[in-house]
Amino acid sequence: MAQRELLRLATAGSVDDGKSTLLGRLLLDTKLLLSDQLEAVSRDGEGPDLAALTDGLRAEREQGITIDVAYRFFATPRRSFILADTPGHERYTRNMFTGASTADLAIVLVDARHGVVTQTRRHTQISALLGIRHVVTCVNKMDLVGWEQERFEAVAADVRELAQRLAIPDPLVLPISALHGDNVVDRSERSPWYDGPPLLEHLEQLDVAADRDLSRLRLPVQWVARPANARRRGYAGQLAAGTLRAGDPVVVLPAGTRTTVSAVDTLDDDAGDASGNGAGPVVAVPPLSVTVELADDVDVGRGDVLVSPGSEPPAARELEATICWMAEEPLRPGRRYALKHTTRTVRATVQALHERIDPETLAPEREPAALALNDIGRVTLRTSSVVLADPYAENRVTGAFVLIDEHDNDTVAAGLVLSAREVRPAREGRRDVTWHASSLERERRWGALGTRGATVWLTGLPASGKSTIAVELERALVDSGRAAYLLDGDNIRYGLSDDLGFSPGDRAEHIRRVGHVARLIADSGTVAVVSLVSPMAADREAVRELHDAAGLAFLEVFVDTTPEECERRDPKGLYARARAGEIKGFTGVDAPYERPRTPDLHVPTAEVEVAPAVARIVELLRDDQ
Amino acid sequence: MSGPRVSLLRSLEAEAVHAVREVAAELERPVLLFSGGKDSIALLRVAEKAFRPAPLPFPVLHVDTGHNFPEVLEFRDRRIAEAGHRLIVASVQDSIDAGRVKEQEPGASRNRLQTRTLLDALEEHRFDAAFGGARRDEERARAKERVLSFRDEFGQWEPRQQRPEPWAIYNGRIRRGEHVRVFPLSNWTELDVWRYVEAEGLELPSIYFAHRRRVIERDGMLLAWSQWVQPQDGEQVLDEQVRYRTVGDLTVTGAVRSEARDITAVISEIEASNVSERGETRADDRTSEAAMEDRKREGYF
Ligand SMILES: Nc1nc2c(ncn2[C@@H]2O[C@H](COP(=O)(O)OP(=O)(O)O)[C@@H](O)[C@H]2O)c(=O)[nH]1
């Protein structure tokens, strides 16, 4: 394919700085304006109304200002440009954020008469925040200040000082007149003192390929292709960083499995194939979309990430992030949203709102009560499941996310990760929270009620018979005058765990929550009867430790039914759906079950009926007294 | 070290493939709108690549105005059959016969009527995402539309209430009855599409290349002489060497005089031309400046 490259630009400026005029000028002078488009904006007597060219929807035509992001396209023989024309006013910060989010380069406009104003600082700051490495400031309307070099230098000095403060590497400042075309496409004779390039020349020559991170592989898996014939599965995604070729070792996260890439399809049929035939080995680089095959038959799904060994991002449950709030209803700490990061969606709770940046003065406000529409602020988010994120400053794809309101499905925030932390909620030592012993001693409470609490934890494959035993056990206990309460895994998923799915991380979290609820119920004097697949030994062990630490009895009952028998029973038809591929990660079909090695009671259902099993549990509970 | 460079077309293709895969993964019943025109041919190619070597995981829908070029219908059937995709044809004639829409006069443009047929087809098949080949460079209302464009339960687009779409993180969440239109080629220009067709060696319907045709010159456009387009007072039927830049309802799609018999020649002619695609060949958009915006709000493509 042709070797012309793509450059993504974003423009911003206050109303009337001449942004639309500059765009019109670029289109006109690169001869991209077609005669019918020109006709639509031509006026009698004067030249074309350049600003009207790039101004879109009717509502905006009426108000005369650009509200939404509009995308423009122009090209020179060397490069094609996609320009996001964004509104400059702070009331539309979210649109500027959106338009600039993918830009390689930002053009900030300054009116030569007014110099650097708040809006200039804002636009430059947002550009820097969004990781745009190349910021070009055009000092426009130089014709209105008589092309005075001193005026330009004064403005340029302010711009450079600002750029330095924001750590923008090589800021370019240009004197232009968008209206008359000076230093836009062609060098102007009115500024002999300016020895830099005209705008377009700079845009054509800038090297942005160097901005990519080619060292640490990041391939978020979007889609798993399952060809009908016997070929291997293909894992599809767009490269966010690093390079990829056949033979490369990779780690699949969050599982941590190591394997090797056996083939790469970069979708380019001219690039030879991955085995090295044709034009040589295929090397995929960002931002190509690829499909890869792996040497081993490992479990990889949408939301997983392939990374290079040694460069693994943390399996984060907590994100500190800068966000731009995009919804009418304000953000408040404690609220919960869906968080979409690359190809993975989790739930996130706003743990803390640390700071709000005043859109007018840019001064940070500490611990604000809320973030309003178009505010930028810093938050801590706690996620329901792991997020494999990098700091945004290191990667603009794997460091970015959006928040979605789950009631109206709107995108309410754009987020940039500052740091991603591996916080295990169960283990976190929060010093300000200590176990608050009830004022009533447990023995006194139990004595007065004439009952004793404990937890019976029934584990086993789906359809192994846990619930049957649990229901009978609850009844037997209550009939014998002992308070008992059945905690059914599905019921808890309905409420307390409604933010969790069935990924390994979510399952562990679900079990942790059920474990805590069981402990509280047991402590209150009731027998908690838990019926939960709980396939992983470590998760069950953690719940046991919780009870041990609280001095409460914990009975692990292994309801042992062969997988074949469970699948034969299948009362809810779940095995059938899992076999059909409709349910993924189903224990007993494509997710493991770790058999308890030393359960308190082993119930092989092929040999033991329900009634004797229940009687045996009641007996064990009595022994405990 | 800046590493291997990625060309414009490969960048655009990668971005489009990413959008197609996201939607296929997050929505339940996508469909690809296929007109047989060059944009939908490029789009279909992008979609096929996104899932290869597996087959396309969704069907292809053509809204047939009944005023199509026979060459395009022939091409559509052959192209889709060769690839083994599932083709659904929704017919504007059926909508007229069923009384869903009213034709003003026989032979009038059916462009606007297509909207009803399209929405009915989406509803009937419970499609919740429809891929289209529209580009932002086509005209000004499109320039602001998102890649994933949300439609309410009436299929309508509300330009002032568009979801923010930062980066390429697409939010495909909808409620029952709503759907999204997806425009993976949003950032392609007309020339990018032509160059992609050339680079990928894609076949196009024959009307895209110079051929002799009987045409009628009307309002500065060359309309194909057909059972619906007949000379009116004073108009003459001319025999011209022409090709098309877009394919649509043949009562409103204009041809251009051309000598270009292959894709390379077509690209050279377009590079040299200074009239936009819609300005040159779409009578329906010329009526009013805001024509497209109005139709899009109603649920048009
Ligand atoms: N004298 C002069 N006027 C300009 C220049 N650039 C823009 N303008 C005028 O400034 C006004 C606002 O320009 P416009 O492009 O609409 O600004 P926007 O709001 O930033 O898009 C218009 O009247 C333009 O003609 C310039 O370089 N010199």
C-alpha cells in the first residue's frame, strides 16, 4: 500500500481567535476545497467565508459557534491529516477532551492582540494532560498588530514559559494570519524575522512514529476467532504497544500463563506470511490490528491482555486517575459506574474525590464535594475485578478508560490512569477500621437466645446436590429449635454481588463476600448454611481463616458427585449451555474445580442419601458445642 | 528508533477493524448494510479481514429501493454468494405495497423512503447494531457523527445528545429496542476508499468504470435514461461515455463523463477533479443545505 502517513491533529482556541478561519485556510491552500463546497460559503464582494466552511450542524450555524467536535480531512502528497476541530469554550471541555484524545499534535490559537489568556493555558494544559507530545501555538491575527516582531516575541515568551511548566518537550510558536494566509502554507514575506517553518511544512515533517512504545508488548484481546476447521483459535486485537512476531514469548494476563506466538496475521496480504515466506517475517507494530495464534492451547478470552514477559502491569483493583466529567449529573464520591478499559468492562466505585481543577483559574481545589459537567479532577476508583492498566503517561491506550452510567448507558467520564494498584480488598490493612466487638459478649447473647452460631459451607460441582442438602439441613436445624439461615450463592449474586461476573477475580470476590456474611450470621447466633460451588481451595481456606480468627465453628462439607453424574442431572440446563459454548468459564466444563483435600465431612452422593448426610452434619454441629 | 512506519491505509484499516470487532463482541445482533457501492465494498472487506479465517459472524442487509442499477444487483448477489455470507434484502417496494410509506409519484426518488424500510428491517430481525460505510468527509452533518452512533427506539439520531467518544473506547450499551449505527470508515476520505479498493484488488460493479450509456442532462447532472427517468420537455437523450462515483437510487444518482476504464485511471480523474462526490452526483442533497442533517435525524443511513 502507498507509503503516505497519517497525522492526527486537534485544534483549540477561544471563540473568535480564528480557528475556523485557519482550518478553512488550510483546506483552501492545500487545494482541498472543491468548487461546490467553496460555492456554498462564497459571499458577494468579499472572499469566501473561510470560517463557515468548517462549521457543521444547524444549531451551531444559528449560534455561530462550534459546539461539537467536527472532523476534517486534508492531505498533501506526503501526508494525510485528520483534524479534530474542537470547541474552545470551557463549557465544552468534554468535547475538546474527546477531540484531542487521539491527536498526535495540537494546534493552539492565540490572538496576537490579547496574548496568552486563560483559555490558552487551559487548552495547552489539556493537550499536555492528554499526552499530546507536539503542541504548536499559532499567534494569529499578526496583521492586526502590524506584524510587529516585539509583540510576537512577548507572546512567544509567555507560551514557552507555559510549555516548560507543563513539560511539553518542543513547543513551536508561529506568527500567522489565518485570514490572509501568512505562514500557514507558504512562508510570509511580512515576517522576515521569523526563521521557523510555516505551519503546514511543520505538520508534514514531524516524526510521530517515534512516539510509539515498541518495547513492551500490550495486545488487549478483543475477539476470539474459532474457525470451523481444525485450525487453532485466533486471538484478535489492536496493538497498543510493543512489536509482535512469530516465535515471541508472551504472557497472558490476568491468568499469568506463558506461551509463544506461533503465527501473526497483520491483515496485510502483501507483507509475506508469518513463517518467513514472501517478504520476510511479519512484524506487527502499533497501531495495527492483528490476529495471533498461540503455540499452546491456553485459555484466552476477550478482556485478557498479551504482554511481553517481564513487563507485566499490576493486576489492579484500585486506580488513581484524572478524569474529565462529561455528564449533567455531578460525580460524587461513593457512586458506582461501569468502567471500560481497552476491551474489559468492570464496575468501579468512586472511593475518593481528591481534587478539582477550577476551569477558570486552573487552581486546584482540595477534596471538593462533587465534579460538575466539564470539570477535571483527580479520583481514586475501586474496581470489582482486575484492570490491567498502565499509567496514561506511558501508554495512551492502556492508560485510558471511560466511565458509563449503568442506568442511562451514557458515557459520563473520560479517565487517564495516574497509577494502578494491586489492592486485595480482603487483605488490605486499613488502620482506621478495626473489628468492633459487640458490647454483648457472644456467650451471653447465645445463652439468652438458647442457640449457637456456626457456618456450614457446602462446596461441590454445579448440580452435585449441594442445595438439596442445604435446604434439608436448614429445615432439620430449625425443626430441632436451632436458628439456621440458608445463604444461597445465586441469591447473593442477585443483590450484594450484583456487580460481579464469573471471571476468576469476580468469583473470588463473591466468595469473600459470602464468607464475611456467613461469619456475621454465625456470630449473631444463627447457623449459616452456605451452598456455593466455591471451586478454589484458596478461597475456601480464606473463609475458614476468617472464622478461625473470630473463634467460630466452620464446617467444610464436600458434596462429591462425579462430573458425569452432575452433567446427567443438570436440572437448570447449565451444563448443556456450557457445552454449547453459551456459558464460558463454567466449573466442571471449562473451569477447574479443586477438590477439598481434608473436608470436615465428605459426602459421596453415589453412596450416601440426603437424610443420613444431613443427620451427620447436625451431629457434627452438636459435637462442636 | 522510530521503527517501521505504518501507512495511511493500514492505519485506517486497523482502526476500522478495531471498531468492527468491538461491536461484534459487545452487541448481540449486528448486521452489515451493503449497497453494492464502493464504500460498502471496502467495509465488507474490512469486516471479512477482522474475523478471518473464520466466516463473518453476522449477515449482510441490502435495502433495495427498486430503482437500482441492474449491474449493481448482479454484483451484489455474486459477491455475497462467493464469500458465503447470509444476504437479507429489504425492499422499499414491499414497504410501499404494505402501506408503510407512500410514494409521491411513480419514478420519484425513493431515497427518503428507504429510511422506513431500513428501520422496519432492523426491527423485524431484532438487529441492535448496523454497520454502514458512511464517511465523515461526505458532508457537514456527518463530520460530527460518532463512530458508534446511538439511535433511540424510533431510530432517530439526536446530534446534540451524542455520547462522548474519547479515544477509541466505544460504548455500545443500549436498551432493548434501541440500536447503534456503526461507521468504521468514518475517518476515510473518498480517495482513501478508492485507493483501498485498488490496493486490495477489490472488484467493483462495472458502472464505476467508463461505459457508454444513454443519459439525460438535468439540473447539470447526467441521469441514466431508464423506465423511471424519461426526457421531459425539451430534454434530449444523449449517448455518452460515463462512469459513476457513487451508486444509489438511479433516479437521483448522476454520472460523470469519463474515459477511465480501470481503477488507476479513476483515481487519477478524481485527484484532478474539483467537485465533491455528493455535489457532483447526488441530486437529493442539493435541495437544502441542511438536507442531510434532517434525513439523518429521521434515521437515514
Ligand atoms: N484580521 C484578521 N482577522 C482574522 C484572522 N483570523 C481570523 N480572523 C477573523 O476573526 C473572526 C473569528 O474567526 P473564526 O475563525 O470564526 O474564529 P473561531 O471562533 O476561533 O473559529 C472572523 O471575523 C475572522 O475573519 C487573522 O489572521 N487576521
